Amino acid sequence: MASDIEIARNAGIKPIAEIAEKLKIPFDKLELYGRYKAKLPLDLIASGKRENSKLVLVSAISPTPAGEGKTTISIGLSEGLNRIGKQTTVVLREPSLGPVFGIKGGATGGGYSQVIPMEDINLHFTGDFAAIEKANNLLAALIDNNIQNNGRSLNIDPRTVHWKRVMDMNDRSLRNIIVGLGGTTSGIPRETGFNITAASEIMAILCLAEDFHDLKERIGNIFVGYTFDKKPVFARDLNAQGAMAALLKEAIKPNLVQTLEGNPAIIHGGPFANIAQGTNSVLATKMGLSLSDYVVTEAGFGFDLGAEKFLDIKCVSAGLKPQAAVLVATVRALKYHGEVPVADLNSPNVDAVKQGLENLEKHVENMRKFNVCPVVAINRFVSDTDEEIAVVKEKCKELGVKVAVADVWAKGGEGAEELAHLVAEAAESCTSEMTPLYDWNWSVEKKIETIAKEIYGAKAIDYTAQAKKDLKVVEELGLGNKAVCIAKTQKSLSDNPKLLGRPENFVVTVREIEIAAGAGFIVPITGNIMRMPGLPGTPAAENIDIDDDGVISGLF
């Protein structure tokens, strides 16, 4: 079969004006980035239309090395809904160059369920990540300049500054560095480092901001550190918010592209779900709801990470309520949670599927805790047997949840029509209304405990001495009423990546708590989470090339 990039090139991409016409967007409203990409101005967002549109969230069981294909299913489902007469836009996150050049690859779907132009989307796109990087690094430069400046110094204690520079690349050598070397004219030496751009608080802020005023206010609320006399310092104290927001003037606008079948796709923002909210921007979601009858969107990693944060942070912050939620499962992933090695996942093993179903069962339970109507999508792979799929269907029947096999990689929207009918039925007939898991006004400890016990299945929470100290800082700064965005491994429902399936009787250890006051949440760190990944032994970058005619190869 043709590669993803060959399929994309043979799809017959349409000028972006034709896609905009489907959404009834006047051509003069488009801010063109070539023939196939455009920025959408924020004044296209209309509250009246949004109230009658249906929002569908796509999540998944706990991720595995085999991959579950949430993005592929999201795109395929949007194609299927359009096929059955539901005017639908898929709204997704932008890919980070780190995974593209590292090990995971791009984030534009696959096979006959893709968004295009896939090379552009995966490589730079419209420059949003570069703008976020520059805004982040401007604040870093302003901080170091103020530390150096004797005339207008805020008296910042360099030892308390946790703000790091960012770049959109996996580069482990930059995790911990010393800046300010070179003598008195080159700054004050201090220890700092780099994060990957998707892990920047600026990314989280951009994806939660409602407009430019909100963007500037959130940027101004970024906690920088303390003065030598223990007074807190925020970005607004450095007068940073105006210039930083100016750098984001174009990046705040959602991007319009298309699916292989010529349907609209809005792609905007890209925070990681194990350290931030893991969903596309509020503005992109509201843009889709303003222009379409249905919006299909996805949240990163499993339901315990991206979806929980989508519902408890993004939806509460923006006043959004999904009418249906899709849980993506694969036979291969269920076998992995049934303790089958990666090398053997393509071999039939009904017993392993049965053993792994406990992971799916827990995620279905979690969906119901939020009062959303669940639908399970079995993302079919060529190695799946009818017997294995039957086992999954029977379990879903036992759980009382609707289920459909989706063959979108091989068939595109045609392979998602059954799923589309089930999702439309759920969205239009569901009588329950999404409710968040916790109240933001609860104590920080109660919010953490509720997520860990209810969603992860933990029996208790343990706080290190550093975490207890951080809790006091949060309260002293008056940030106890913020949302909680737990940083946790995506590989397990627990904070231990080796505990597969549905672990029980485990303790979640919070080792420290970071403050993202601008984004509007605090980040309890569990396990060994890193904000600057490293490249694998054989990086994907080694297989990417461009020929004399400018044609890219090896992107997947």
C-alpha cells in the first residue's frame, strides 16, 4: 500500500477558498498562507451559532507503543459525519517538531484519514510554534536583563527563577545549562535550561485565551520568582505582557486546512497532555462550533490525561460542554495491556485481549463520572481477527456502551459511517449534561486526591517534603482556587509506567508542584516527567529528505 505521504499527494488537494466556501466564510476574510492554508480572524466566532452545534470529544484507552490512532479516528469520524449529512469540522492540535524528528512522527493522521497539506502542517505550518517560542524567550531575556540592570532592578533573586527558554526540538543536552557566563557585561551566571516549545506555559495560555485582552492578562499573571526580600514577581512586573502578546498577534488566530476528502479542518495550538491541558485552543474549538453543525476534537493520550484536563480545565474555563465522547481502542493495545510484548502484538491472542479489557472498562467508567455519553471506536488494524474484535464488542455490550469498528486508515470516511451514526445518535439524544469532576474552589489537596482516586484508581496520595513546601507557596500566592493539571506518565493509569491494565492499591506520589498562574492551573508533578525530551538512538530525522525539486520524503 502507498505511504501516508503518497496518499496525501494523490488526494487532489483543493484551494483553501473552496474549503472556506463550505463554511460560508467570505474569501476576503481569509488570511492566506499560500494556496492551501489560511488564518481565520477571530471575529468569525459567533456565540449564537455555537449554542446549537454539537461538540464531540475523542479520547483513548491508556497509550501503548503500538499506537491507538486518536487523530486518525478523529479525522475519519469527521469524514464519516459529513458523509451521513452532518456538516462537520475536525479541530486538532498542531504537531511539534520534537516528535516529528524524534520517534512518534507527525500528527496529521494516516492512510486515507489525514489532514493536508501534511508536509506543511508537520513542518513549521503557519509559524505558530515559532511565535510562541519567541514570546517565551522574550520573557526569559527580560528576566535576565532585569537581574543585570542596576538602575531599574526589581531585585529578583536568580535562585528563585524557574522560567526557562524553549525551542521546538528534542535536545536533551539543553535540559540543564548555565547562562550569564563571560564577565560582568554578559549577565549574572545562574542555572537554568530549555523546555520543548509545546511544554511552554505560553502554549497553554494561548490555547486557553479567549481574546487579546485575556491573552495579555494571562501572560501578565505568569509567576516568575521572588525578590531577595521574598516578594513574588510576575511577568506584569516586568511590563512583559504587551510585547509578548504582540509577538502572538497572528499565532492566536486558528488555522484552516482540509481533510483528504475535502472537508474543513482547523488546527491550532499543541500543548502536551502529560504536562499541560493537551487540547487545541479554545478559540479553535469555538471557531469550529461557530462555523459547523458538528465539531470533532481530540485530547492527548488516554482519557485519564487529556480528556480529564479537557473536561475539568478547558471546558470549565471556556464554558464548553461536549455532547458525546468517543473512546478509541485497538485490539493491539488491549493485547499490550494483557501483557503481550510489542513484537507479538500482530499475532492473534484472544485471551490477552480479554485480560487487557480491564483498561478499557476503567476508562468507560471514567467517562461516565463526567456524565458524558460514551461510544467506543475499535480502530481496526489488518492484523485484527474477527474473534478478537468480537471479544471487545461483547465487553462493550456488557458495559452498556455503544461500539463500532472503524476502518478509517484503509477506507477513510467510508470506514467510519457506522461510528458516525452512533456518535450522531449519542450527541442528539443524550439527556445528561457534562459535569466536571471537581470544583476549582476546593482545596488543592482535595482536587488532587479526587483526580487520583476517581480517575486513576489510586488508594492514597503521598507528598514529598518539596511538594508540601510547594503547597504552602501556592496558598501564600492565593492560587489555591486554580484548576489542577497533574503531570503523569501516559503509559499507565498510575504514576508508574510499568503498571499496565488496571492497576489497583497503588499510591500516587506528588514530588513537586509547579505554578502556571498565567494558564490558570497548578501542576502537581508525579513520576519522572521531563519537559525536554531527547532523540532516540535512530531519530526519524535521519530518514527525512528533500530532492532537487523540493519534494519531501521519509516524513513517516
